[in-house]
Amino acid sequence: MADPENPKTGPDPGSNTIKDPGEWTTGDERMTGAQASYLKTLSEEAGEGFDPELTKAEASRRIDALQAKTGRGRRGGSDQA
């Protein structure tokens, strides 16, 4: 039987992967190369500037905002795989 207190076996095992970027232990580190690449693409598509100095947490929030603006990415976006 699944233990509802264990995020790996609870009713929603993916719930432990959803965390506010402000709670990330590495959120204040420089954004990753993958984040920078995707953010640059999204910024160009949205006609907005790209800031290469963002932290991981800032980049994540910016990606979410630009995905919403461009319709890319998550939940109902036009490029979902």
C-alpha cells in the first residue's frame, strides 16, 4: 500500500518536483546553460530583452512568464511534446 507521506509512493508522486523557485537551495546560483538557451529563444519570440545575468530562480520565473506570453511550453502551449 502506498504511504501518503512518502512523496515517491504517495497519491501524487510528482508533487515533490513542483517547488517555488524561491524555495530552491540553488536558486541564487547563475542560471544553467539550458535555461539560458531556452530563455534566449523565448525572449526573441516575445520581442523582449534577454538578461544573461539571471539566477536559476529568476530565470525559471522569467521562462514561466514568457511561456505564458508566447503560448509555448506548459499546459496547452502550442509546442508541447
